[in-house]
Amino acid sequence: MEDGLRLGDRVFRSRLLLGTGKFSSVETMLAAVRASGAELVTVALRRFNRERADDDIFGPLAAIDGITLMPNTSGAMNAREAVRAALLGREITGSPFVKLEIHPNPHHLMPDPIETYEAAVRLVKEGFFVLPYISADPVLARRLEDAGCAAVMPLGSAIGSGQGLATLSMLQVIIRDAGVPAIVDAGLRSPSEAAAVMEMGGDAVLVNSAIAAAENPELMAEAFAIAVQAGRQAHRAGLMPRSETAAATSPLTAFLAAEGS
Amino acid sequence: MNLVVNGEPYPHSGQGTVAELLEEFRAAPAMTALMINGEVVRRSHWDSVRLAEGDEVEMIVAAAGG
């Protein structure tokens, strides 16, 4: 496949990964998933509830063609719980992908690097394609790559904050140095930020709140899809060099100033 | 036998098989994952499981999340 996103043993056409949280209804979420063209879609886990037995999102999501589910480990406070969540997620979805996230502090939701690393090592051994959600830390990104993770997912800013690319300079370092796909996850608010990530060579973005909390999630999903595609294409095309001075694009002829008779 | 299912006491009247328990809860086996006493039990091992008095069972399903 031309210019595919390789993760584990799979190649994806779409470079927009979508989260399914915070949508106002399952129908809205499904419409956004379709409009986004995303092929890798995250889900969380919860206890089965007898009163809400029909409220299962796995069935309708699994019914959408071309979608691979990626369970997350949200709620895990440490490596042990994250491994457990990953095993449960694989049981339900049959997917080898896991979004590894361990963020014990509910106020800032910053990922715990030590527990995340420990869980990543164990999950790689268990045969998962591990996509760890991390702070924009190039050292940790390299350690996780060396541990066998399928990608690294540094945050743009705090989960759900819409603060955009607050970590821009470190993202640039990670994108430049990573030997596995670098996927910017969390904090994005606008499609232009997604395009910026792709222009600077990011391999993909994972978006949830920016789409789920938009006035029209389906339309915003499509907007992100277009932005990701545009940014990727611009990266492949190669941006022109920046210049400190102007450089005319039209001939600067003198005839307009010629003296009249 | 008395089990604890998803954190709540639950009196189970059958033989303690996973299939019975899921049926009692009307949980779809293909969409459910199980943890017994803190251990994830893979679907392929469900048939060999016999629940015992006091066992703690977690029935987990997929949910919306980012």
C-alpha cells in the first residue's frame, strides 16, 4: 500500500486514529467514526451492567467495515492493572493492539512513565502491539521503542484540554528521532493542529474530545480527516525553505512607472 | 453458592459454570471478558472453570473511551 501507516503487522491507510469517548450518543459516535475514515478506533472497558445490557458499543463498532478496535487501559493505576486491562480488552475485541495508558492523577491525567514502561515490557512479551500514551519525552520514547512498542504516542497537551500543541518542541524531537511511528495523542483542538503535526512528519494523530465535543461531531471528524491527509501530503511534498527576506513571485518590471507623454 | 459479581454479593444456584453465570446475567459471551479472583480467564478456558463459594467474578465489556 502506498504511504501506509505500519503498526505491528498491519498497514493502515488512514493516519487519523479515533477515540470513542464523550460523544452525546452512540449514534453520533458511529457517525463520527464513519466520517473520520479512521481504521483504528479506541474503546475502554467497564463492568457489565444488567440494567444496561443493550448498551454495548462493541457490536455496532465491530459491524463497521475496515475498523480495527484498540482497547485502552484507562483506569489502570499501575502496570499490573494495565496488563490486566489489556488482557481483558483482547478477550473482548480479539485485537492485538492496545493503547497503554496509566494516568493515576485525575487532576492532570499525566501518564506515569515508570509504570507505563514496566507494563509495556510485559505486554510486548504477551504478544501485543503496544501503543503507549506518554508525555512528550524523547528519552522515554526511545526506551519504549527499544522495549518493542509498535509506536509511541506523546501528548500534545493534557487529555481533553484542547490546549493544542503545548509540547511542540519536544514533539519535533520525538518525531525526528523515533524509529517507530510517532502518533500525537491528546490535547488537540483543531484540524489545523493535526495538519501541523503531519506537516512536521508526525505519523498519525489520535483525536477524541476535539471531535466528540464539537458542535457537529460528524462534520468535525471529516474536517480532521481532511486536515490529516493535507498535512501528510504536504510533508511528503516537502515544504519550501524559509527565507528571512521577501522573494518576488511576479516579475518586477519597470514599465508601470514609465513617464507618460 | 455465594459469589461476588462485579463487586456485589450474588447467590448463584447452578453448578458454578461460566456459561450458567453469563446466562443468569444475560451477558453475551462473545462480548464479555472474565476475571476470577483477580486473574483474567481466557475464553478458551471457560469450559474447565468451576466457580467456588466466595469467588470474586468481574464481568467486563467494551465501553466508549479515548
